[in-house]
Amino acid sequence: MVLNTINNMNETWFSNQLAWLMDPKGSHGLGSEFIKEFLQSEENRVLDKSIILDNFQVIREFYLDIEGRRNRRHIDIVMLDFEQDVIVVIENKLYGENSKNQLSDNFFIEKMFPDMKIHYIYLSLEGNINLKQEIDENRQSRVSELYIQKNWSKDFKSILENRDYDNYYVFKLLVNIKKALAVSNSIIEKEFKDLFIKVLNYLEKKHSIKKRNWGVNENRSSIVRISNKKNNKNSITFNFDKTSVTVSFEKIKYVVPFEMDKKQQELMLVNIAIRAFSKMKKISLEVNANDIYKNLNKIGEN
């Protein structure tokens, strides 16, 4: 399934690969070559070329101590060089959106290291910062001023494409990144609707007196409508955007993020299908979503 690609290679996976390549002492054998191109290239330069890159330490999920906050905040990747008093903060948002004040909250690292020069990078699919989650103009202004925007295709994939590497894992990483970045909404739509229809038809067969097949009734732009072929009133709408799909039926809406773990995502879709079927058929179902999920392949065969 394509979902294996897009969900196993989620933001966590991408952050892990980036952190590996940003470590000058990593097993990739590239030393600081990748870091140099990523941080010191002429376009979107983060660090001055006078900065030595060989001794940076790389920390994943850096714990951020925010005074008075109950909820914990972590930075995706932090690079530190205490000899040169330099820190690089990298926030990776490949498929998801920023949480409330996430980017400006990262500035609290300045209180932890007041004497160090800190640089901020926002790495995303398209390289555009979403400022809407910053609650006031002061936060928005500082985020806009301090964060350097980079994107996965131009500022990451292209570096690997333009070099020859002996390390098999670096080559395999490039192949996998190309696969993940190439996954389109149309492919994701097919995966989602096929899974949903499979569950609905299974429920129809097991729990409905008049057995009718479910299928795609309407497909335009980012909207997919699934309905009972003999009763268009029973319809479920899928509305896709760049980061999630919203499933709607009878004024009820559920949002399924693309960045969610594959198993969680599919199990959530099974649960939504059960609720939609029960609501539209006006029946109470005593079914276990986990059992249906475990037998999805068998369901397609029956």
C-alpha cells in the first residue's frame, strides 16, 4: 500500500534522517559535507562560512524548559557547538501544521543559552511558514524575522541528488525521500476511499437486510463522495487538503491527519466507517473495530 510509504516516512522518520545527516560524526561517512551545503550555501544561508562544522552535536527532540507551562515542548532538532557558541534550531513540518505558538515558543531556548548565537530554520514541504498559529503580532513578527525557510525538495533532496555517495544507506535514503515526496493526494485519496468502501460493504453484508454495494458517487477536485448506490441520501464526503482529510456525514465531521501513524490512521478510518454506517442505517452495531482492522485483507476476499 502507498500508505506504507507516506505514513512510515512521516515527520518523525524525516527528522531522524535529517538529524543523522546533520551529525558530522555520523555513520553516513559524509563528515560535514552535507551540513555545509544545507547551512552555508549562498541561497538561504544559515551560518557564515567562517563557522567550523566538524564539532557540532546533534540532539533530537530537545526538551525545552518553558517556565509556567504544564505541557512539554520539544524542538525537532538542535545542533550545538559550545566552542563557537553557536546553536541551530530546526523545526520540521513536512505534512503537519504548527501547533499554537510552537515556533515562537522555540525562542525560550535563548533563556537556556543566553550567551550563544542561535539560528532558526523552518523546514517544510513547500518552505512556507504558517504564521496563523502565532497568537499575536509580536510573535508573528519575530518568527518571520528570525526563521530561515527551507523546503525538503529544493534544500534537502537536491543536495543528495547532486553528489555521488559510496554509502548505500545514503543512496537508499535519497530513493525513499523521492518516493515519499512524490506521493500525491490522488493516490492518498484512492487508498482512503478503497479502505472505507471495503469496511462499508463488509458491514452492509453482515448487518443490513437489503444488501447494497457502496462506491464512489462523485469525484471532483479534492472532494470524494462515497454513497450507497441505490440511496444517494446515504453519503459520506471526503475533503482532502495538503495535510489531512475531513470525513463528513450527517453534519458530523472527523479529521484524519496524513502525518498520523499508519496503523492509527487506518484504525481511525475503520471506526469512522462503523459510526457512519450505524448513523445512516439508524442501527446500533456491536462490532469491534480492531477485529475488522485485523481482517481487512480477508474482508476484501469474501
